Amino acid sequence: MSEASALRIATDIGGTFTDVASFDSTTGKLHLGKTLTTPRALVDGIEAGVAKANARFADAGLFLHGTTVAINTMLERTGARTALVTTEGFRDIYEIGRVNRPDSYNLFFSKHVPLVPRESCYEVAERLSAEGERLKPLDEEQVRQLAPRLRTAGIEAVAILFLHCYRDPQHERRAKEILQELLPDGFISASHELSQEYREFERCSTVVANAYVGPKVKRYLDDIEQRIGKGGFRGDFLVVQSTGGLLSANRARSECIRMLESGPAAGVIGTRALAAALGLKGAIAFDMGGTTAKAGVVFDGQALTTGTALIGGYEKALPVQIPMMDIFEVGTGGGSIARVEHGALLVGPQSAGAEPGPACYGRGGSEPTVTDANLVLGRLSASKFLGGEMQLDTNAAMNALRTKIAVPLGLDPIAAAEGILRIATAKMSYAVKAVTTARGLDAGDFVLVAYGGAGPLQATAVAREIGIRRVIIPHAPGHFSAFGMLFSDLRYDFVRTWFTALKSASFEDLEAIFADLEREGRDAIAGAAVPPKEVVVHRSMDMRYVGQEHVVTVDLPNEYFTTRDRAAIKNAFDQEHQRRYTTSAPQESVEIASLRATVTGVTAKPPLEKTATGGDRPSATALREKRPVYVSASDEFKEVPVFSRPALLAGNRVMGPAIIEEYASTTVLMPGDSLQVDEFGNLSIDVGETK
């Protein structure tokens, strides 16, 4: 690798802004850039952000990328025309699904809508038993005859799902070879390449989603690679997975579904690094950008993950059966549109995005948003937004609030703006509860790490809503997800279904399966262009009490397998079950459903820089101004001090109400809040009691 490889460029594309962090490991210099996302050509925003971060593609050895393109393609239903090829007799497996009915008395309930219509589902003669025995060979001629039908139907992508192929993928592998040969321009995806777990509907939904987003994601990655190549980039292009680990761009082109939560996952990785530096055992990563708010959890030093995610909400969800960060997302961000329907005030999930953006952006938007509400209440500065690079139009924001919200509801525009923020806070607190309470965790036991351009604006309000007593605003919160990518490692996750009773499980067989999974991960890391400092392996198992349907994933230290300690494994499961569901049954027998191995290639990390030390009181130069800010209904507008964050030093204290401004974000302290700058320049806030 050349000397130029010391520079790493990390880019995170959100719905409203594109963030860039460039780090030179030789000089230790970190530069940040932020630009509006360019929906028509996303790579244009990347180029502009890299330039603002004082970096050049030609000087970089690593280009790290996180994006919402895969998840947005699914949610917006803008993917490829896709076909499903499945085992004869199982054409309707995708449409039937699990028949979830969470609200039994909802007369307007509608089940999930498949990404592939029934007329695009095709059957092929083949069959394996649940044990992997070949009951009927693959009819290769049938597969060949499908090709002209798919071509005539205008199919761009094909998903292959054969029954029990997780036991033996030979039939899927052969069908893919045939279709790829006859449809060379088609995107062909087989389920065993993504998941080797049981549950046919979940695997079917996963492979269909991968095929559906595949052509668009592949074109997107090709476009980026070509553009940065023209800019002189000759290094390694890595994509952030939904687990927060790094994946080669080549592999990401075929396993696109692993990118679903790539940007948000990087923020959780950054939170984990920050928590480790500060000695925090538990932290909630709260990311509020222009379009959505997301939450994830760091517990006992580890970012919590899940083996299956539901995309699109529980009642209409399409499951995706891949390891990913356990992140919950709500459609509430700075650009979320407020509206009145049937006399009620609603906020989101529709967003003004980057084009046209909130009304105050002056780019043609006329709908009131959360950002407009913050501006009207004085919490944002019209002249200091993005360091003064972007002027906001207060009159446009006020007019939008008055005409679209205040007049229909018979309210004062200020009361309407406060109502928008209260509703947004309630919705965002639900995201935090979903990753804590739903896992049997008490949110009040955690520190809230708030980032994203809008996160610090709402952080203390969200903390109050759910009883969190401490909030941390990291350095450069508006770029934190891009910054978090610099702390990502090479990571490969593998899972294999293996049903057996724990009490009779053979440790020789267990070791053989784990060794096989871990060997695959080590081989993948060995082939990576980025040599890791070390390779770390973690094992876990999906387990359940005999007679249960659903499993609990239990992390297990390697020593349990070395010592063959069944009792320790059983006890670990009982404890996890107790924590998750507040009940356990130590006297009941347990069975193993699946084995999981995570192989991580640990990369070099940038150091967290310490900031200069000052006294308790900020210097006179740190105080920018005092301006009227709507603090609460009881205080209404009052003169509030506004501080410049770059001028705050370690040890400085600020009492609320106050505003702290920086280039890409604004932090709001409410009455009773107390802030102290820590040694790394983070804003540590003790949340006051609600009035």
C-alpha cells in the first residue's frame, strides 16, 4: 500500500444531508464536510462533501460508504421488476407469510404487500427433506424453459428460494448457474447465499428483497466507483453493513440487502467507541437527521444486534433474515412535514427532504416541518445555520406554520410550533423505548448519546420524556455517523440451523460446525485488501425451551465449548430469557435451533482527541449573543445565552436555558439542565426535572 493510503474518507448519505469525514492516520488530522444530498445524482453530493472536508480521492487509500439507498428502495417500492422461482407447490409461500394480526378488531387492517406479484412467481420441480435428503432432483430443463418467459415478462431480477436449501444448497446453486447463463444481464440471487437458517417465509422475503433492490444498488455502487476512479482513487472501496462491519464493494453488489441500515449502524459503532472511551457500560445511540430518527443500544460494551428485522412496521412488515444492528426507526426528522388531518395535528413520516426541503430553506418548499418549528421558536439561528453557509427564511417558516397548521386548528403560530415539537418528541421517544423496553432494558439506566444534525436539538426533551438523566452530545454530532465508520471493522456473520437438544448435543459436532463457519470468515478477511490488526471470533446460539416456537440468541464465551460446560450454556440461556421476558424456567429442557459465528478483523482506529482545559465558566469569547427563545409555555420567549461550541473548553459549565451552536448542529438546554464539557470536548448534560 502506498503512503497515500494513510488517508481514509468516510461518507454517509442521508435523506437530507450528505456527511463526509476524512482522517489522515499519519498526521492525526480529522476534517469534516457537510452538503445537501443530491437525490438526482447522489455521487454529486459526495464529491462536494469530500471537497469541503479538504480531501481528494486521489490521496485516499480507503473509501468507506454508508447509504440509505437499499432501505429507501424497499420502502418506496422503486426496485426492479422481480420474479420468484421456488419449489413446486410452494408458489404462494411469499404471499401467505405469517398472517400477523396484531390488532384483532381493526376493520381496516391490511396484510403485507409482497415485492413480487403472484403472476411473477414460478414453480420448479425439486424437493429436499428437512434433513437435507434429496426427495426429487432439480428439473434443469424446467429451469431453462423459464428463461424466455422471464425475458418476455421484462424481468430484471430473479430470486431463487427452494425448500430446505439451508441443508443443501446444491439445487439453488445449479438453478442460479443456469439462469445466469441464459439471462446474463439479469440480477440472480439465491437464498442460501444470504441465509442458511430455517423459516421458509423469512428466507423467501430476504432473497426477494435482495433481488428487488439489487439492480438499483449495483448501478449506484458502479456509479460511485467510476466517479471516484475518475477522481484518481486507487484504494479500497468498502461498504458499511447493517451490522456496522465493513464489506467489500464487490460483495455488496451481490448481497445488497446487507446494506439496509449501513448509515445508522455506523452511528451505533461510533457510540460504542465513545462509550468505551468514557467508561460507559450502557448507552443509547440516538440519531436524528433530516428525514428520520433512529435508536440503537450499546449494552455491556457491545452494540446489540438481531438476526431478523421487520421492514415497514410490524403489521405490514417484510422480514429480512440477516444479522443487523438492532435499530428502530421512526419517520420523524428535521424535515418531517406537519399537517392537519381530521382536526388532528400529525408530524411525519412524509419528509420535505433536501429538495425542496423545509419552508425556511427557501428552495421552493411550502410545507411546515420540525426545522421550521425550531426556527420560529428561536432555537435555530437564521444566520448561523451550517456555520452561516445557508441562510434560513424565518418569514417563510412562520407563513407555512400559520397557513397550514395554526389557522386550521385555531392556534397561535407559536403554539402550533410548540405542538409540532411535542408530537415529534413523543414519536422519537418511542424509537428509544423500542430498543430498550422491548429487550427488557430500562432506558433510565442508560446514557443518551445524541447526534445527527437535529439530534442535539431534541435530545434533552426526548430524555425527559422517558426518564433518562444524562445526555452526551459528541464532537461534531452532525457528522457522527460518517465519523463512526472510521471505527468500523471488517466483519462477517454466519449462521447455520442445527436442531438438537442441548443435553444430548455432541460437542465434537458443535465444534466442527463452528470451525467451518469461522474458517469461512477467516478466509474472507484474509482476502481483504485491508490487513486487520487481529482477528476476533464470537460465538452465539439461538436457543429455546422445548415446546417453544421462538428463539433467544445467547452470546457464549469460547471457554464454554473448550470446557464442554453444558450447565453454563443452559444458565446463560436462562439468564437471557429472564432479562428479555422477566421469566425463565431453569428446570425445563432446552434445544438449540441455530449456531452463529461472527468473525471480526479489527482495524486501526483514529484516537479520540482531547480538548484544551478551561475553568468552570466559559470565556467571554464563547458567548456569541443573547436572543429570544421560546423556552416553555410558562416562560414563553426569554433572552437566552447562545454559546459557540468551538470556544468551549474542558471543564466549562453552562446552565439551562441556553443554546450551544456549532457548524452542523445546535444543542438546546432547557431550564434545569446542567452541561459540562468533558476532556474529549463532549457536552455532558445532566437533565433537569420537568417543570
